[in-house]
Amino acid sequence: MGSGYLKRKRQRQELLNDFYSALSSSSLDGGSDSFSKLMARTVYHYPSSLPFPVVLDDNFPAEPYRSRNKDIKSAIHWGQRKLLLSEIQLLCMYCRPEISYHIVYAGAAPGTHLAFLDEMFACLHTWELIDPGQFDRAVLEPRTNFRLRNEFFTNATAYGINARRLTEVLPALGFVYQHVSIDSVQVDKKAIHEQLQCIVGTLDVARGTEDIPSMYEAPLSLPKGLELLAQVARERNKPLLFISDIRSGSVALPNFEDHVVENMRAQECWTNILHGEYSMLKFRLPYTSKATRYGGQGVVRETRLIREDGTVPYLRGDILLPIWTRPTSTEGRLVVPQGAFQKNYNVAHVEDQFFFFNSRVREQVHFNHLIAHDDELDHHYDAAAEVNCLLAYLRFMRPEMKAAKSGELRKEVLRMARSITEHLGVTFEDATRRRDALMICQAKKNQNKAAEDHRDDADGDEEAEEQEAKGSAFKMCASSSERTAAADSAAAGTMMPVLPSEWELATRRMVRLSTYDRSRPVWSRNVREEEHGRPSGFWVTTKMPQG
């Protein structure tokens, strides 16, 4: 029995003692109800004989959405790790082995982790990173297979990439394409791009403005013969992948939903222009409703962004289930094959599928995998999905690993997982601490006011939220010292004590319960499936020992 298991067991007992002590105090009224709900929450097992759930398809279960503001949420948000794992999935699930791709990446800044990703794939690919924000040039510029472009991605950018790639294989055709799609087209630079031009390359310029830099532009109507010739000629060049991680605006802006819709439409257009072998797009449909007060309270109204039949048309593709995403996120990555047509996405159904994924699969479903009794890779969905992703990577890059024994695979998966943690510079404990601190700080911030158009699962600026979480963790450490000093002053009668609000107390209680839930022994071990194969009646899962 390893030291990690003993550490978790000791931590769990300390949390249990701490929680029972807190229940006896008046400051945690209602805590016993939450604790009872947690202890009654059943954990189900996902059979290893079934394919691991990676894609949210039409057959994925759904559960009607409700606000989870008062629910215990033990899932961890680990933003940069989430992004890296989705890129690994694209490169090893959809690419052909030992083929060099040209990867066009819109919204790539700062791109620090891309050097690590490039090395994971033996520096086989070439990268064209396009973003008006600040790149990590010290890391990326020395790499000869990287090209950095500090600019906004537009239709003209996509046509220019096509023209250049055609010129590389058929110069005459490239010249004609350049003339028809770029040189002879009068394009007025957007006013918002002109306004932001002076700060391009110095910071993330697209987040704080209500104006929408990445807005849909109608594609050109090129001659059919030219388009057909260009499509055939591009096959002589290396295949292209397109990745879009654009996001303008922030969730605090009143028109944030308009930003989301325009970003989605713009990247769809770029996908059709570039005509890559595969495109991986940030995918988040508009919400079916919005609450007018914090915590899902207040009047709910329909959004104006959905058609009367409840659908939104968008490119057909695989919606990858996110790994280490926000506990209530409805955002995934859509992998679109070349030449994909549109399909009608039922917005409410997709929203309900994400609700099932977040509230059930990530919170209550146990998965067996190679690693046991590990502090980071437990048996919740996110850790199991990372193990599954790294196994796919190993077998893609090293075909001999397909016949490797479990011990060797376990060693390699752990090595890769720890290498990712070291590179990102954020441990599991860091991610947990930042998440908890952010929840408490947000509770403090919103305790006495309504938050217009707030939704507890709003998908906003992930990098900005991570920075806020980092700052919140620092503030929590500082405020701990301040509370001690304030308590001493209050005891001495020199100042009035500042009592936490009911909302803050409830949030602190939920944070404590989620920490307790993550430390339960059931999440640290595999299940003997030959002994526990009885159907549970919930989804495809089986019954398993609790604890």
C-alpha cells in the first residue's frame, strides 16, 4: 500500500473530523443536509469492456438542465491541461501516422505549451500561429518549424494561406488564385482592428471590448473551376490541419453571447475556405435561457440566437468530451472532417447532454484504468480520460506499445502525465486550490448584488479565469492572515469583526464537501469487475462497493 493512499486516508479522516466539528457550530447551519446528500450519493462503475466515452454523439445520454449552484461539485478545472490534451487527441486520433501536417492555429497565443506538444510528436509538423495577442517568443521563435503572425485572423488570412500553399506546388495557379481572391478584392480593414492595432502583440487584445474583432464575413464567390483546380492542387502539398481557439469578449460583457455566436460563424467560414483534412473548432452553442440573478435565480428568458425549432445549424463533426474542463461547462471541441456539411444541432438536447456529462459522468461514475493509488490520476472521468488519451498517444507514436505489458504501459503513462504537469507548472493541488479560492472569491463578490445575465456554467475567457483563480488563491492566503489579525483586534475591542455572508459560508461548506468527496477511497482504486458486474439501472454502469 503506497504512501499516496495513506496520505489520502489521513486527509480524509482529518476532513471528516473537521466537518463534524463544523456541523456543531452555528456558522454552518444546513451543513448536515449537504453532508447527508453527499454520503447518499451513489458511485457507479463504467465497465472496461465498453469503449471509453470520448465523443458526445446523438446517442449520449441527456438529463434536463437545472442550476447546480448549490450542488457539491468535485470535478477539477485544469484549463491549460485541458487544451493540451484536446490537441493530443486531434493529432493521434485523426491524423495519419508518420505524415507531416501543416497546422494553422487561430487564437494560439501565448502558445508556450505548443513547443512541448511539438516535441511530443517528434517535431514532425509545421505550425503557423495566428493571434493578435502576445506570443511566448522566447520559447517559440527559436523553433524553425514555427511561424508566428501577430494579427487578427480574417477571411483574407485564410485565402492568403491557400494562395501561398498553391504557389509552393503550382506557381502559376497560385498566382491566379492570389489575384482573384486577394489582389483584386477591395477589403476595408475593420474599424475595431484599426482601433486595436497599436496594442497588437503586447497583450490579449480581444477580451475587453464589446466590439467583436472575430466577426463573420461572407466568403468570396470564386469561379467553380478555380476552386476545383485549387482543391486538387493542394493535395500535392502536405495536408493541412486547422485549429481555432478564438474567443473575443469576456463573460462580464453584456453582449458576450453575441461574441460567441460571431466567433462560431467566423471559424466555420475559415474552415470551409482552408479546406483542411480536419479542423478542430471551439464549440459552444448559445444558451436556451439566462437567469437574471446570481445562482440561477430570477426571471428566465429565451435567447434570440436560436431558431424557432430550437436548433442551430453548424458543421457536422465529432464533439470531443472535454477533459479537466469547468465543473459546469457546456463547451467542447468539434473535430470537422474535410468537406463536412451542416447539421441542425438541437440546442436544448446538447445542453442537457453536457449537463448529464458534468453532473453524472464526471461526479458519480468510476472508471478502471492502469494507474492505482495515484494522487493526481484517480478514477473520476477526467483522470481516466487523460490515461486513455495518453495510451492512445503512446500507441500512435510508438506502435510497438500496442503489444506492451500493463506494467510498461503504466510506467510510460505516469512518465508522460508527470512530464505534462512539470511543463505546465501547475500541480493537481494547485489546480484544486485555485478552483476553490475562485469559488469563494466569487461568492464574496456576488454576495450582496444581483449579477445581470449570470449563469453558473457560463463559458467565458478561460485564460482570464485562470489568472483570476491564481490571484484568488494568493488573496485567500493573504486574507487568512488578515482574518487572524482582525480577530485579534476584535478580541481586543479595537474594531468590529466582519462576518462572512451566508453565501460565502455555503460556498466554503461546498468546497469542504467536494474536497472530502475527492478523498473517498472509492476513487483511488480499481474495481474487480468479475465480482461486480450487476447492472445498476443507471446508464450502462454496474453496481460497485461504496466508500
